[in-house]
Amino acid sequence: MQTNTRLIRKENYEPKELNLHETLFHNANGYIGIRGTLEEGVPTDYPTMRGQYIAGTYEIIPMKQAESLCNLVEEKQTMINVCDTQTIRLSVNGEEFAPVKGGVKDASRVLDMEEGYTERTTVWKSPAGNEIRVRIRRMAHFGIKELFTIEYEVEALNFSGEAVFDSVHMPEVANYSDPDDPRLADESPCYLKSVEKGFSGNRSFSVAETAKSGVRIAVATDHTVVSESRSDSMIREEGNALITRLRVPLKQNEKIAVIKYAAFSDSIRESDPKGKVMQVLKDAMKRPLSELYLAQKEYLSDFHAHSRMEIEGDAELNDAVLFNTYQLLCAAPHDAHSGIAAKGLSGEGYEGHFFWDTEMYVVPFFVLTDPTLAKNILSFRYATLPAARENATLLGHKKGALYPWRTITGVECSGYFPSGSAAYHINGAVAYAVIQYYLATGDADFMVTMGLEILLETARLWLDTGVYDREGRFCIQEVTGPDEYTCMVNNNYYTNASAKNNLRFAADLYEQFRDRAEVKKLAARLKLDKTEIADMKKAAEKMYLPYDEAYGINPQDDSFLDKPVWDLANTPKDVYPLLLHYHPLHLYRYQVCKQADTVLSHFLFPDLQSKETMENSFRYYEKITTHDSSLSTCVFSMTASMLGLKEEALAYFGDSAKLDLMNRHENTKDGVHTANMGGCYMAIVSGFAGLRITDEGLSVNPYVPKGLSRYSFPFAYRGRRLKLTVEKNSAKLELVSGDALEFGFRDTRAELGKEEPWVVKL
Amino acid sequence: MQTNTRLIRKENYEPKELNLHETLFHNANGYIGIRGTLEEGVPTDYPTMRGQYIAGTYEIIPMKQAESLCNLVEEKQTMINVCDTQTIRLSVNGEEFAPVKGGVKDASRVLDMEEGYTERTTVWKSPAGNEIRVRIRRMAHFGIKELFTIEYEVEALNFSGEAVFDSVHMPEVANYSDPDDPRLADESPCYLKSVEKGFSGNRSFSVAETAKSGVRIAVATDHTVVSESRSDSMIREEGNALITRLRVPLKQNEKIAVIKYAAFSDSIRESDPKGKVMQVLKDAMKRPLSELYLAQKEYLSDFHAHSRMEIEGDAELNDAVLFNTYQLLCAAPHDAHSGIAAKGLSGEGYEGHFFWDTEMYVVPFFVLTDPTLAKNILSFRYATLPAARENATLLGHKKGALYPWRTITGVECSGYFPSGSAAYHINGAVAYAVIQYYLATGDADFMVTMGLEILLETARLWLDTGVYDREGRFCIQEVTGPDEYTCMVNNNYYTNASAKNNLRFAADLYEQFRDRAEVKKLAARLKLDKTEIADMKKAAEKMYLPYDEAYGINPQDDSFLDKPVWDLANTPKDVYPLLLHYHPLHLYRYQVCKQADTVLSHFLFPDLQSKETMENSFRYYEKITTHDSSLSTCVFSMTASMLGLKEEALAYFGDSAKLDLMNRHENTKDGVHTANMGGCYMAIVSGFAGLRITDEGLSVNPYVPKGLSRYSFPFAYRGRRLKLTVEKNSAKLELVSGDALEFGFRDTRAELGKEEPWVVKL
């Protein structure tokens, strides 16, 4: 089948479209992210988020509470726009290349997901009648993660003359602010102050530092010119800007190019970030650009081999899934210094904060395609365990760790704790991801060095939070589940179920690894009491999971069903999302859900309830869920698949996979919806294909939803590479590499040998 | 018996003491309040809240939320320091009178509660050895509410020479800020900007305006000199200050005095506040000061006749109750333009906001002693009914009115809504006060013009908030009761009980008055639906009042008893109040109460439960209540009295009546605890004396607690003036004026005729 590995869009140079394209055509490699802004800039009244980012770099800014209460968060981290090295102003024969002002004869944008670059091509006629073709290719390199290149090619179509490039390196730039959107921060100061800047030969360099966090950012740029004629270059400083002017003769029908290399480093990772960027440029510029392009392609070839899903019957969906998985790769950290932000590295929405979404919606993708990246994400959580312990202390806990609801450094940044810090289920999500990673990889070293400590400390928090009620049930009070339209409740079903999972695996895996030297040391360091493991087991066993006899469902929390049902049928379209139109206290008073909550827990922990109860719950909650969060429909879809509700699974799957490509929420300009991308992948893999990994091993239960004819995807499992192909009437599991295995298919056990694939009739 | 009608304190001129004395010796008359600061000022490193206030005047300042959510309050009103007319600097023979720097031979402060003034007397020896006696008497006039006078008398004791007074009128002054106390605002800008100022003859005047609220404040001052010799005066402007210099010859052993008259007015009440203050000064200065003093004394004589309680057996308590009732008078509004602030007019604590305390703790005092002042307070609530309707709308209600948790203008100022706007019981408190006022006065005109509309609109809010559960019980979800250590709960017993009372009386009194023309118009204006009254009755009848079979108590809310009990026995003293030492989410997770909640509702609505249940509740809650609020122990005391738990009643009464006099909470410097003062009065009148007024009329059930021998107090009831005297073995009810009446005594009915008192053996 044919997959469009290139996303191609016409470029009309219209303000709203440009803003959207900044996201869709951004370049990122998990370390750096560069918005797809125009090199030549846009008029000041155009909306633009002209940003370049480094994963995990941040400034600390005040977040004053309207009313001071004990231990409320009063400052937050925010991602920083680290510099501007995108700006290149071009003049031909003295006329400024400014396609936003007209003269465009043909223009397009391309994202090539096999080659790993974006490209903008514009045929432009100057006011004086000179025509040029401009092709600008940009790349954030996956191999040299500090490197960003711009290959800026110009061809004179009907004249000869001269091209003058003013290439800018600006070390101090402001963050974006959109006063209309309360979900974005409304501060837009320049967080970086230049410490050192200048030229070393023709190479510009800068070191800038934030005032409060003390994070230093080093940037260097250099250029090469590709031309048959002699060009000249001149450097200058203009205000804060370091500018390189390149004059290149233009001959009709001859392509000339300027290649701009920019390198980025930061003091979180490097002791000498300036030395680092100089070295990166030196090394990179030794190699021809074509070699860098080739390395990029090879890297991606490997990625696609391990992750490329193919879907027949819906070409758009097939393309969208490729786009999504590519975006996930662009967002994935290469080290333990950052998580995955809500918008990846594609924009400043949600201030660059990491949420539970990463563990619950994105880690499963990497666990199945590139477990090393999954491990990086979990290593970040391990690295921030001390901050999570401190957070637990601030909230009054005597032991354990509570991960922050939103963070960059691991320190809590929630301004409104009832739907922030109170969302204790973040602990359940981190624990769930650790467990999933371990079950899928069998990586015991990770467990004894990091994973187990996370599990034990999060489990301890549940022990410290919960309490046995008069009937001896373990209850968890005053927490907020995933559905933020209900806050600070008792026995949120989802939270209790995920705490049960956390407690159980913490105890079981501790016992499994207890004899290893690292674990003995860990137990001593954590002062693990012998009774604690027993306490964890008991709490897991006695965990209260609310059930309502009359409805035959699991209520979202103790009092959820006592509330009146919100009349969604008579709620006008223009008041969605509800949180922007109703006071939270009003929302809290109704049965109305922002997103899947109990329904998600049914998917994650299906053994806790009968199929009938789960179906009843599904039917109940779908009537009162607004899906105001982009994390919701994918969960409804996969739970429907699990329950055999194929029509519903398809309906909920809808085209949420195309959310960003189609800009359905009209906010893709702020950045891509990373978690939704992971969720859609799961809706296929764990939903349609029914792929699950539990402590009983791998199992599948695939079907092809109506409208599709066939889909297949590769995945990793315990050192193996496998591929599942599902057709209307049959499914096939192939072993690409690794050992034979036994796995589950529906209620049976099946075996996959090395010689030939396992095939079953559906 | 002897009552100390003068509060006398030694003045050591020490910083902390001065700050406390600023509160204890402030002057106020319900319209203006002037802190008892030193005329000559204090060194800059002394803590001081140098303030002058006008009831109900305010500025609007931003109160940004850490996280923006729909319809959260983002600005608040704050009381303003309206000017400085207190400053008078004295020099004798060129030496500045500066007792804080030493030279004090003897000094005292006096509050005379029969004469209605404060006085500071200081015998001071200058560095050069000149001795003077300075006596400064200050008065906020109850008859001319805009008038404040300072009579500044100097006597040269061992020399002759000259006194020079620099008397200052400063129109722009800053509000106080104490960065150490999060309960005080931390902004201290100058809210007023001078619009017009200068001298008219020797009379200084100023008009200043706030930037946002547009409130204008007019102030004028003038002076007379009392001296046998000729004095001269000189006026000047120095920066913003208007200064009058008065030179008065001093002869040994001759008293000379400067009398400073200051008048205040505001644009909320007056269309021409400047004209008003000029007129007030003109009129006041026509009369000798002695006549103003006499009028003040006569006003207070009337007040004391209607309110003076006499207690034998605890002289300190007797004095404290006088102090408290006097302070309540000083705080009571003379019109409908303000309520009673948490600190009255004595300081800036709680930013001058009005809370439910007024209706629940202070109105009962005025209902029994000066119903006109009670009516003023309720008229303020009537005047702000439109703002309460708007507040209800912001919170998503389709009808009804919700009074704001804290306010000056009637617009909500809560920064943290879970323990602010969510405290819907404010509606119950306002309704309760309206009902109490009506039952005690029979003021039908008030009911048909104001009271009924308040009752109907608050009752409507309950109808719009509550919902019938599956068992047909009327439930109220997601509200916060008086105990702020538990927030946003379902079926808070107190809230439901007070809503029931509100609903029932709204319906009953509507039916009682429905044929009056005003009520017919009201019903039309409110578009009162015929079914609404029936709905109110039904909701009142079906109101769910949670009861726990196992404990035989009323749980504070649906889930309260599911939570673990806070271990108060092992909580160190230095972590009280808990709210300053624990994150709110932690507090919410425990059975621990800041203050009386269910226990208060038992006192207010004793007919809802059996005596046994109420006693069980009392016993239960007393174990988990910290009394971190000054509103708590008085309630425990009166509920104990009601239940016949005399020892407990006495123990809880303790010396909370002396809270401010003894500065027990160490924050009297921020202002007096107005509500506690009302609560202590109630603990005697409604507690010890068991005085109740219900729709069945007046009843008493008095006793003398251990340690006291006798107490008596006058009170008003339906046009009558009565006096109750209680001794160990007998009680006496006398009719001072008005008609004979039938009343309840314990379970019996009694009659009080005009001829002789009713006496009963106890």
C-alpha cells in the first residue's frame, strides 16, 4: 500500500494558516524544537509564536495566589524561548523577499517524515518583476541532537543579479502570549539575559542566563555558501542581534544556497555549554550536508521499521497515524532531563509542562516501538523522585512521594490545587507506566535501579493517604480523578483502582527482586519496614471500589450518583468546553464528565469488574461525558473495543487521529496534542487489535472495524520484534526477530514459533 | 454593683503595647473609625496601623488568580485609610514632645464608655528639664456622625514658655500592610488621590478620590484654642499636607488647649461631600465642646439603659461585657450603606470585609438591644440583593440570590472559592437574621418592603442548588459549612438545617403577608411562580439532615465520618491554628473542625433532633474541634447551656469575653473581634439565660453558672422593654415598658403583667 510519507500543504501566506503551519511544520528531535515560522518574519499584526525550545529548560516565575493558604504553590516553572536563529532576511537586487505582502506565484510546505526535514518552496515575483524560486529546508537532527540546519536555496528565474542574506542570531527573545486564551500563560517577558555574545571568526555565539532558575543557554551559528560564484560575508552586531550578511551573485536559472548551522546547548546537561556548541558546529560542518541528511534518513528508517503502522481502507487515517507517531518521536526525550510536554516541543501551550498524559497515553507507544525512549521518560520521573517526596511533605504526608500534576523540573506548578495537586492519580499513572515498561521489556536492571523505588514510594503515599473505613475497606479521600468536572471527592473509582494496581505491583515486584543487592540497599535507604509490604498487599486487597447496585455500575466516586445529571442534550454547542463557560463549583454539582474516568479504569484494569458492569458503566458515562478533553474519545474507543462494542469503538475513534492535521480543536497553532496522538495509537493497537501485556504475558484479540479493510503494525515484546496484521477474516502474528513465544488469543493460549507466522481465522 | 465604665491602662510607650492600644483605644461611631495612634507619631521601626476609616468606603484592587477558571473573582474591594487628621506635633520651648524617646514620668490611656471618649494623659519631662502634663481627649461623635474631635490640653508644671502645635491634615495616606500575616492584605498603596485641597480661611479641606471605585472622600479640619493668653495661628501647605501652626503661651500651672475638629464625608452617601464637611464643622463649632460631650453622654446613657448587662461574681467579666457591647455599638452602621466588618471600624484586619458573622453573631445583640441598628444591618443586605443575584448568576444559578462570602459593596471578594463563595450558608445566616429580627420586633413594614424579598430570593437559591435524591430527600451538594477545615461537601448538616429554616419561613411569611399590596407587587416583580411556594415548603419538609445510626449523631456532612479522626491529643501547640501549618487538602482529609458547625445548628435549630442526639453530637464534635476561629467556643458554650451541660457551658465560655481586653489571640492590634463579642453576649443571654425568640414567642430558661452569683440584662421584645435578673435560686422578669405578655419558661407558659415582675424559684 501507498503511504504519504510527506505532508504537503499549499502555503497561502495568510495569518491564521501561517500560525497553524508553525506547529505542523515545526522541527524537533526530542532535545530541540523550532517552530515553523517564516525566516523573513511576518508583520507585527500577524499572530505568530516565533519560538525555539530546548527540552526541560525553564525559568521560575511568580504565581501569586489570590488568597494565601498554607503551602500553596506560589511560583511556577515555564518553558523558555531560548533564542532566535531562524531569522534570515533575503534581498534580491535590493528588493526584500516578503511573500506575505504579495507576489507569490506558487508556494507549498512539506514535512518529509522519511527524510526528517521540513521544506518551504515559494515562487515569487518581486514588485520590479524579478522572479525567484526559494526553497528552504530545515532539519533538527536526530543524530546530533544539538544541531539545527537551514538550507536556504534561491534560484533566479528571469534575471541575474545579487542575493543578500542577513542571517540573524538573537540571544534574548520573548516568550509568546495570547491574552485571549486563559490556558496559556499571559506573561511574555524575555526570560534570558545575555551573559556573553559575539563572533569567533565568522561564527556567532551567545550565552544567556535566566534570572531565577539560573539556566544558561549557549547558541552558536555559522554559515556556508553554495555557489559557483564568489560570495562575500560580513559580520556585525546590531543591538542585541548578531548578524551575518552574505552577498551571493545570482545568475538566471542557477541555484545558489546559504546553509545556516545552529547549535544549542544548556547548563542543565553540560558543564560548558558554550564549548559544546562550538564543538558541535565544528564537527557538523566538517561533514557535507548531504551526509547529515543521510544520517537523518537512516535514523528514521530504523524508527519506521519499528513503529510504522499501515492501515488500509482509510488513506487519510493511514497518513494521520504516520504523522502522529512521527510527532511523538519528535517530542521524545533523549535523556532523563525532561519528560514529554503537553505540546511536545512544538509550541508553548500549557507552558511546556509535563502531565500524567505522558505516562498514560504516550509511554505505551514507546514501550511497544522504542523501549529506550520509554525508559528515558521514566528515568525523568526517577530523577525527580526527591521533588515528589518534597511535594508529598508539603501536602502533609509523612511518607511516600507524590508526583506533581504539572511540572518541568519535578516541582509542582499547579495554581489551582483542587484540579491540580489533588489529582493523586498521577502517581497511579507513573506506576502504571513503570509496570507496563517492565512487563513489556523484562528490564530487571531498570527495576532494581529505578522502577522499584518509584513503585515503593508511590505505594507508600497511598498507604499514607488512605484509611480503612468502618467496614474495613481501604478508602482514599479528597482526591480528584481524571475528570476535572468533579473535584476533591472520596473514593474516585479510577484513583482507587490505579492505587490498587500500584500497591499490588509494588509489593509483588519488591518480593520478586528482594534478594538482589541493589534492592537490599534500596530497602535500607528507604527504611522499608517489614510490615509495609504486608500493608501494601492488604490495602490493595481491601481497596474500596465503589459499586452501585441499582444501576449496576461503578460510580465515579462516593457521591457522584447523588448529583443531578447535566442535561447535555439541551446544552448549546457554543458553551463547550464547559470549563470555559461555567464556574467550577457549578460543574462540580452535576453528573457531567470532561473526559473518560471510570471508563479509562475499566480499560486499564478490566479484571476488577464483570463485563456486564463495565458495559453498564460505559453506557452510563457516555451519556454524561462532554469529551472536552482531547484525551477522552480514544479511551472510549478502546474500552468499546474491549467490550466488543465495535460500532461504538469506531464512532469514538472518529477522526480524533486527525485532530491536529485537521485542526479540529482550532488550537493546533499552540502546539500538537501529543497525548491524543498516543491515545489514537492505543485505540488501534490496544483497542482494535486488543493487544495487552499483563503479568500473564502478551495477548491479542484483534478485529477490523467497519470502514477499514486491513491494518498491521510492528511492535517489541521482551526482546522480540513482532508484527501483527489484521484482516477482516484473519489475523497474523509474525516474529520478526527473537524467540518463540506463547501468547493469549481471546480465552485461549497460542504459540508463535520462529519458523512461520501464527494465523487465525476471525 | 460597681462597673468599671472606664477602661484604664498604663501607657509605657513600648512598640507592641502602642500597637495594641491603637485598637483598644480607637474611636468609632458606626460611621467613622479612628485608630488610637499617637498624635505625635512613632519612629518608623515601630509597628503601627495609623488609620482613619469611613464605613463602607472602598477601593477596587486586582486579585489575580494563580490559575484562571471561569467566573472566578479577579478583583476585590478593600477598605481605605481615608486621611490623617490625627497628627498634631507639639513643641514646648523648642523641644519636641516625643514620649516614645523617654522622659515619661507617668502616662495612662482611658476609654470612657459612659462619656464616649478616649483620653491619653502623659506627664513628661523634656531633655532640658521642662515638665508638662499632656491630656488628649478624642471623640467620634454619635450624634454628629461625621465629627471627630481632639481636645489637646497642655499644662506647664515647672516653667513658663510657649507651646507650638503643628496640626496636620493629610488627604493621601497609605493603607497598612503586615507582610508576616497572610490574613491581611499585603498591598499598601495609597488608594486616594487628592482632587482638591487647601484652606478656606483657617479651615483646611480636601477632596480625594480612588482610582477605580471612584469613591470621593471629603475632609475638613479647624481649630479653636483655649487659653487666657493670646495665641496666633498660621497655615501652610507642605507637600501634600495641610498644616496649621498654633502658638500658645504657656504659664506655669495654667492649662491651655487646642481643640481640633475634623469632619468626614463620602460620595457614597452625599452628593456634595465637601459641602457636607464644611457645614458639619460650621455647625459643630457653633456649640461649646462641653455641649458636644454632653450630647455624647446622653446618647450613651440611652444605649446603656437598653443594653447594659450586669454580672456579679466575676468583676473582670462584668467589665469585659461592657467593653464588648460598647465596641459593638461603635461598629454598628447608621445607615444601609455598610455592614459590620470583621474588625468593625477598629482596624484593617480582613480588609474591612463583612462576613456571615454579622448576621449570626452580632445582629442578635442589636435585635435585643437596639432593633433599629439591626434593621440598618439587614437593610444593607437588602440594598445589595442585586449584587447577590449577580453572584448567583456567576455561579451558574438560574434564579435566586447568593450573598457573597466577603464583601464591602455586596460584590464577592473571595479569592479562594472552596472556602469562600462555596459557603452558601451565608444565605442561611442572612435569612436567619431577617427572621429573628421579625420575630423579635414584629416589624411587618420591614418584612413587606425588604425582609420578604431577601427570604424569597435566598430560598430560591436553595431550590436551584438542591436536588432530590433517589430516596426523595432534598440534598444540597458541593457547599462548605462554617467549618473551613472541610470544604465542598454534600449535605453539610448545618447548611441543610439553615436552608430548611430559610425555605420554611420564606413560604410561611409569604403566605402571611401575601395579601398586602407591597407583597403583591413584589410577587409580580419577582415573577414568583405559584408552584415556587409549594416547592419551598416541600424542599423544607424533605430536607435531608444526615444522621448516623452507629454514633447516634448528625454527621457534619455525607462523608465526614468516613475520614480518619485528627489526633488532636498529639498535635503540638505550636501548629495552631492548623490552617497556617497544613495544606488545606491535608486538613480536608481528616475529621477535624476549625469551629462549631453541626453544634451551632443544634443551638439554632434544636427542634430538628432529640436532646440525646444533640448531646451525642456535642460530645463527638468537641473532641475534634480546634476552636481555631474566635467564633467557636461561644457556640459550644451556649449549646452546652441548652443541653443542660452547665460545667461545659462555663468551661467553653471561659474568658473568651476577654479575648480583646487580654489580647489572647495576640492579634487585637489588627482590630477587635467583633463577632466574638456578639457571640459572648449570646452565650450569656441565649446560653445561661436560655432566652429564645421563635414563632411561638419568647421563652427563657435561665441559670447562674458556677463562679457567678447573679446577672441581669435589659432587652427589647415586640415593642416592650424588659429586664431579666437571674440569681442562684431565682429568676425575675420585669416589664420596664410596654404591654403584658405570655412567655415560655422551660416546658411551661408564664405570664408577665404590668404591675409586678414575674419571679420564679430555680
